[in-house]
Amino acid sequence: MLLRFLPLLGLAGLSLTARPAAAQTTTATRAQDSLFVRQNYRKVEQLIPMRDGVRLATIVYVPLDASVARPYPFLMERTPYSAGPRGADNYPTRGPGPSRELSQEKYIFVYQDVRGRYLSEGQFEEMTPALPTAASDQARRAPKGKPQAHDESTDTYDTIEWLLKNVAGNNGRVGIMGISYPGFYATASLPTAHPALKAVSPQAPVTDEFIGDDARHNGAFFLLDNFDFTNSFDVPRPQPLAKYTDLFPLKIDDAYQYYLQLGPLKNANAPQYFNQRARIWNEYLTHDTYDAYWQARNIRPHLTGIKPAVLVVGGWFDAEDLFGALHTYQAIEKQSPGTTNRLVMGPWTHGAWSRPDWSSFGPLNFGQNTAEYYRRTLETPFFNYYLKDKGSFNAAEATVFDTGANEWKTYAAWPPRAALPRTFYLGGAGQLSTAPTSAPADQYVSDPANPVPYAEGVLNNRRNEYMIDDQRFVAKRPDVLSFQTPALTQDLTVAGPITADLWVSTSGTDADFIVKLIDVLPDAAGTQRLVRADVFRGRFRNSFEKPEAFQPNVPTQVKYELNDILHTFQKGHRLMVQVQSTWFPLVDRNPQQFVNISTAEAPDFQKATIRVYHEPGHASALTLRVQ
């Protein structure tokens, strides 16, 4: 359908993943913001043509006082979650910018349904593969109206070109931001960017879905999130739609039991579930190694020669795209060393920096509104400086929250250059020490029919707090090994990635390994506060492209990197490491046999005896970067 065009162009809201977080405002504030939008902005909806003729549904808010004498820059979000609300008189109750601060500053706000989603034309592709730089440039220079290769960079380029020529009262500069999937589209705008694109902020960006983001972590499939998300997102769309309908009714009272009863992954395509209707779900499971499908969807290799200023934002407690923020920043640092590239990592869950208030999380109290602090001192000045020449932007290379000291810290590099590796060895009798021991191996039996739960209690969906939860609820299980240091005699600050180096064996031919770093508090309860954890699918220990079976009962090295932390383990606290082989239903169950997990049958899931070794030459350890 055609969207109505108005003479002066003048969507709002964050992505669906961020909207619930941003919705916690008072009734009075919402009414005040809604009035501000109507009194200060004009809204227009438009289909903007791309080079191949496909038109993308776009909503634009222009300040009423925009003119040649008072021009404004563009600030854009491209999203697969709907650029709505739709309708010329249907204004958002907050905004129209992604934050109250930016709305009050006034920009020309632009929201766009990406290709193949909601009211945009074309075919949607999961994490659209990026064109090689030369092909991307050629596509932009080719005559309009002819079929051309395209990616999200070219679609962004063409959108900017149209906006500059057709929206009166602009100052010729563009900024882009987005959280989660829109964060990927922000990142994708960077390669061979339009010259008018001056400032980009990928926030919790989806970046590499096989290695560390939403779909898989080190090859292990994140079942809980993807089953739920796919049901509402991966819906067939024969033509543009204003609203999507779930593929099937999904009512879960107890997620642990629900997914146990679901059984092997292949059962998800039973008639009562996806029934072969979810194209992306099938792609995820068909491509069960790091093959060309996943490699093409990794945006990191394309982050070269970046010219816009970049502000990468992430949260230490982000259960979805912590990897994406850290590794987007690192890719730009390594491949575009001359780029203005800043990193912000706060004590946030997914998109929590967009909330009106983020002063606490679970049992943690930060003593300040960390979200408001970020928007006031970092995000707003970033866009104001690069798009309006307003004020200054002198942020440190990395502005990072220490989750143990409960304070912001700044660094000239991330990880900090002063953070040096220190190795802690998993030893006998549950010891964690800086020297290896000669203790015999520890062992446990991993049973796919009785997997270790990722969180305590009966839960109907993913619990964000699992990333800081007290781990005592699993510490006494026979299939979880725990190792801890004596009480610290002085503070220990760990800054940067964590390397898990396990020497293990299994009586089966495959196994998963979950390693947790825990801060044991000196309280009466002995609280075991989770600091960082991640999973590795053992078959990928030598190559993500070419998986290998384990030789039963043969000591084998499994070495991988966990996401960064900045955490001060305070004097009197202890460091603890836990090792286990299931994390359910957050992660799908490994049959513990070297079979195709996406097509495995129930009998393929077998118990296995896992051993963790300690002796020199086969010493399991965790290496931390210590300041």
C-alpha cells in the first residue's frame, strides 16, 4: 500500500526488544511528552525507493521550526520491529526520539521498516549478508531503476540520499542508532557509509549469531529465547503487513518442564508448533556448523575504513547481545584504527539504558540512575557534537561500570593495558589457586533427562537476573563442580575477557561445557553471585567449521573465551568457578553423542561421565586479566 505523502516531511519508539524497558514512565510524564511531540513536530509517512526499485516504509518527524535558517540533522533508526505508530494523526506517547533527552534537543527523527518487514516491500533476510566493499560501491553508482545488488549498507545509503534531497530544513548531517536488531542495522550502515553519515551508535548490536549472539554461543543453540522469539517474528509474509500474528498459541507455565516435554529439537516442527512454517528457524538448525550461511552474516569483517564517529553501547547483564557490543567495538578498533570509536558498558540488561530509571537490578543497587547518567553525559552529547556542532564530546575511549566496586571507571583502551593475565587453576578438594596441583580428576554424570537448570524456581520465560543469580541453588548438585579461593586479603579487579582452559574427557562422543565465574560474598549465607558464564559445544573445540567427535575417556583440551567483565572482587570475598555440562532450557540439550542435534531422536540422548583434570600437563584453569 502507498503511504500518504505530505509536502514537508517532518516513527517513533525503540525496537520491540527495547520498548518494554522504555515504557516505565509516569502517566503525567507520558501526557507531557505526548503534548510536546504534537506541539513541536510534524509527522509524515513515505515509501522511499531503493536502487533496485523496492520501496521502504519510512516515518519522519520534522520539528515545526525547521527551516533554512534553523536546520536540523537527521537521527534515524532502521528496524524489523515496525516503525509505527501508523497514521498521520497517530503520534507516539513518548519521543519522537529514542530518548526524552534527544526529543527535547530536537532532531529530524526517521524510523524505517527494513526491507521485507511490516509495510516495506521486498524480501527479508536474517542478518542480511553484507556485499563486498567494491560491489557495494558499484551498486550505489549504478543507474537507478535497474536491478542491483543490495545490502543494509546500500539501503541505508539510498535512504539518506532521498532524505537529504526531499526533506526541507535539514543541515546535511545524519546519525543512526539502534538497540539489538536495530543495533545491527546501525552497524551495517558503517561500511562505505554515505558522506552525510557522521555519527553512529550500535547499541547491543546483533553481530555474530553463531559465535556469541542471539542464536548460538560457541555453537550451542539458545533454545529458550529462540523458540519464543521465532513464534512471533519468523512469520511468513506474502505481502506488506501492518501486524504479524503468532504462528501458534504459546502458553508456558514452567519453561523447564515445557522444553523437556518438547523433547528433541526436531519436534519443534510438529503440527502444533512451527510445522515447517518458520524459515529462519529451519535455517538456524540446518546450518549447525559455522558454514557460509553464518560467516556471511558476520558483519565484523566489513568494519574497515569506517569514517563516521562511533559510540558502541552494551550492558554487562545483557542476556542477548553482550558479545555483539564488545566485539563490534573490537572489530572497529583493529580494522579501522583511525576511527573515532568509543565504548560504553554499563550495569544493564538488554537496552536498559533506554529506561527512565535504572538504579538497581535484582539485589544490586547502583546508588544512581545509570541510564539517565549515560544519556545525559554520553549519548546526547555524542549526537549533539557530531550532528549539531553543539558542545563537546570528550568521552574516554572506554566508559565502563565496575560491577564489584559499584562505580563508573574510564580507560584509555579496552581491555585496559594495565590488566595482565593471571591464571587460577582448578584443583583437588574444590580448590581454586594460582598454582596447579597433582590432584586426581573430578567427575560427574551429565544426564540430558535431568539437566542443570539455568535459574532457580518455576519460570514461564527467560529470567534476566540469571546473569547475577546466586548459584547456591545448583552448587550441591552432583553434576556441578565448584572450585574456590581462600578469602581475598586485598581487592582484586578483573578487566577484560576470561579464558577457560579445560582438560576434560567424556564417556560419550560429544559434550557441552558451561564455565561460571562467581563472586562469593562474606555474608552469613555465603551468597554465590554470578559474574560471568558461557557455554561451549565441545565438538567445536578445534574448529567451528569442522566439528569433531571426542574419543571416549581420553583427556582433551577445550579452550574458549568468555565475554569481558569489569568486576572488583573485594577483600574478604572469594573467587569461585563452577563447571557443568547442561544449562537448561536456556541452551538446548546435547545428546552427548556425536550426532546431528537438529535431527536427533530421543534415544540419541545419553548419560555421560565427564571428568575434569588437574595434573600438570592437563591442568584445567581460568585466566583473568587483573589490574
